[in-house]
Amino acid sequence: MDNLLEAKLTAQPSKKRQYLLLVAVILAVFAWSLTAIKFRAPDDGGAKIAANIIRGILSPDLNLLWNFTSQGVFYLLFETICIAFLGTIFGAILSIPFAFLMAPSVVSRPVYILTRFLVVVIRTVPALVYGLMFVRVAGPGPFAGVLTMSLTSIGMVSKLYVDVIEDLDRGILEAMDAIGCTTWEKIRFGIVPQLIANFSSITIYRFDMNLRDATILGLVGAGGIGAPLIFAMNAYRWHQVGSILIGLVALILIVEIISNKLRAKLVNG
Amino acid sequence: MFNRKFQLASGKVVVARPSKIPLISLLMIVLIAIALQVTKFSFTTLLLNGHQFFVILRGMLPPNLKFLPRIWQPLFDTIKMSFLGSLLGALLAVPLALLAANNIVRSKWIAGFFKFFLSILRTLPTIVVALIATFIFGLGTMAGTIAIFMFTVSYVGKLTYEQIEALDMGTFEALESLGLTRLQAFRYGVMPQILPTYLSTTLFSFEGNLRYAAILGYVGAGGLGIILSEQLGWRDYANVGMILTVLIVTVSLIEWLSQTARRKLQ
């Protein structure tokens, strides 16, 4: 009995060499990376700034926080939500044709490889660059932000949509063919019901991410809460930074909880 | 009230619940209308001015090849920043994930506290963390590395504790009952189950970080972003085109490598 166990135990394939190789590679790249970073302990100035930041964030500017005019935190957050919301909706709509053109089961090989390459390009260009391009189109403001978010959403959303499309149950379509459904009926009752729950779940997830990323838009003047936040930081007004950050963190946490609940409900029925 | 009733051939009455789709569509239309108002969205401007979008794009083509030699240094800085940040972040994420997992830590309070901590960390926009880091550590790659590090801790930490909580703890208990210590049981019962996913999450976050690291330079946190913002400021779009081309090639290459590695892991 013991021998049998012993034999089983030693029969387990040894992954030692694989792991050693992995560790060696990681250590080598790690050493290489260290060359780029100049380690600098924060000097006196840095420590003072850090203390100021923490003090500022812990004692937020309450006038700014509870201000309901168009300069207040609430309106800015509301504007950010609107930008992220519209950007997500338009992005999701634009992603649908992209996703079908990226699915190997729908189009031929050259088409999906070309579309995939295009999407990689769209995804890799930093949001900032799009922001600058759209500020030319729409002028500075939230409108440019919406356009930027629509474009940056395509990359991830269409990639996730493709997985859903590839997972379609084709048996259903065959069965509908057999009972004589038209193409339109097949789409309406065979394909859409299979896609809609997962598509919505992905879209809600992206809304979550867009809300986080909306801060970047402020760097190029494309609206939202990013610009006031970065201005306040560059001017060292840490109390204002504190109130904006508290608002932003609270908003994102709340939206995350709601979106998790919604997505769980969508996917589990 | 809106329930529709059907009588089946067997005489049984079935009730179809009303569809929620009209309500949801109405809600969406109202929300979209409000958002369109708030963001001053106008399709006419888009149609009239849409061609402006291509002005910069056309300026980028063809990319200025002569600019290439100036890109390597910041590019490697970006790769190094994201590698270092991801590696250190992923390492720190392990203890935090264990402390946040309900089935490893018995105390509900401790697990809850660490979960909340990871959530807050994840909510802070990376660009803000990078900006704060430049104030404290000065301009340069150190600030960018810190920002990436913080994001990786929160991201890998969250996914790993979710993974740990979904584990089958039966193996762990069985090993403990065989007389192994908790640590040994963890080594043979838990680690093999989470290791592949953990490594693949880390690689995935490295890919994402690389993309993100390219922006961080905009606030002075080192890497490609510095020359990107510089060239954008000078409106030298052919150079911007070159930077973007290099970035796209690098990101695709690393993505391909990491995807191959991740497929091997699974």
C-alpha cells in the first residue's frame, strides 16, 4: 500500500526545471529594469508635501464638496457620469459591427485578421491623443470627452463581444432552420436572446472602467472632473483635491457595487 | 395587471410575466436624453466638423523615421517601469489577497478591512497617483513605477482573493486531517490551484500597464509619455506618428508573447 502511494507520488511530473527557468528569466529582466529607476528616498520637501497631501485629503474643502452649482463636486461628478454613460453606449454600439467582423465563425480569415489588427491599433493609441483630435472637432468640453470615450471603448468591448459570439449555441439556429424560420426570425429569436445578457454585462463593466478613466480626459480639456482635479493638484490646493477625490472614490465604489449586482443578475438570469 | 394568461390544451393556465424591456428602454432613452443635454452633444457639429479629426491623423502619416533613435530610451524606460511595477505589485498582492480572503482569515473584520483597502486603492485614478508621486519623489520613472505598482497591487489582489474564495477547501481540509501543518496544506492544497490563474492575471496586468505607462509621462512620470506630450505640444505630428507606431508594435509583440505564455499556463 505504502509503496503504491510512494510510486504515485514520484510519478508526479516535476515542474522544477520549468519554474527555475521562469524565475531565472524574471530575475534577469528584473535586474535589467532596475537600471531605469533612480531610487530616491523622498527628501525633506517630498516628505512635507506628502504630509500636506494627507492632511488636505483628510480635511476636505466642504464648501466645494457640498456645492451644487456648476463648479461644485456634485455637478462635476454628474457631468463625468454623463460622459462615461454616453461614451459607453456609443462605444458599445460601434463595437457590435467590429465584433462580428472579428469573429472567425462569421467572416473569412483575412477579414478578421485585418479587423483585429485595426482594433489593436485603436486600443493602443492613448486616450490623450484621441482627446486632442476630438477637441479639434468639438471644441474643449464634455462633448469631446464623449467622442473620445466612444472610440477608446471599442477596443476592449469588441474583444469581449467576440468571445460571446464564438460561444453561440448553433444547435438552436439549426433547429430553427428545421422548423422553417426566416433569417430575420432566426436573428430575433435565435441569436439576440443568446447575446443580449452577456453583451449588456460587458457594457456595464466597461461603464465602470470608463468612469475611472474619465479623469484622464481632463488633461486635454475634454470635460469631466479630471481638469479641476489636476488644476487643484498643480496649484497645491490639497483641501480641494481632498474633496474631489472623496467624491470620485465614493461615486466609483457605489457604481461598482450596483454594476456588480446588475451583472450577476444578468448573467445568472 | 399586465400578465397574459394562456390556456394550454391540457386545460392548465400558464401566466406569462410582462416583459421588462419597454420599461428599461424608456429609462435608457430618458437617461441618454439627459446625458446628451449635459454634455452638449450635437450631431450637426459632428457632421460639420468631423473632418477635423483626420487633420492630426493625416499629419501623423507617414511617420517621421528620423525620430526613431530618440524613441528607444523612453520606450525601454516605459517597459522597465511597467515590468518593475507589475512584478513588485503582484508580489505584494499575494499577502494582501490572503488577508482579504474569507476562507483563509477567520476574522470577518480583518478580511473586510483588506477588501475595502484594495477597493479604495483600485478606485484612485492611476494618473492622480502618478501626479502625487511626482510631487513626492520628483519627476521621473520612479513616480511612474509607484503608480503602476499601486494599481497592480489592487488589481491582482482583487482577482486573486476572489479566486481564493472560490477555491474548493476540501483538499485543504483533507490534507490537514492527514496530519500536514496548515502551511504544508496550503503549499499542496491551495497553491497549485491558484498559481496558474495568478500568473496569468499578473501577465495580463503587465500588458495593460504597458499601455498605461505610455500615458503617465504626460504628468512627468517618465517614459514614452514625456516625448509624446512634448511632440504633441509642438504639433509635430509626424513624430507623434512614429512614437505611436513604435508603441503599437511593442504592445502587440508583448501581448503576443504574454498570450502564448498564458495559454501554456492554462
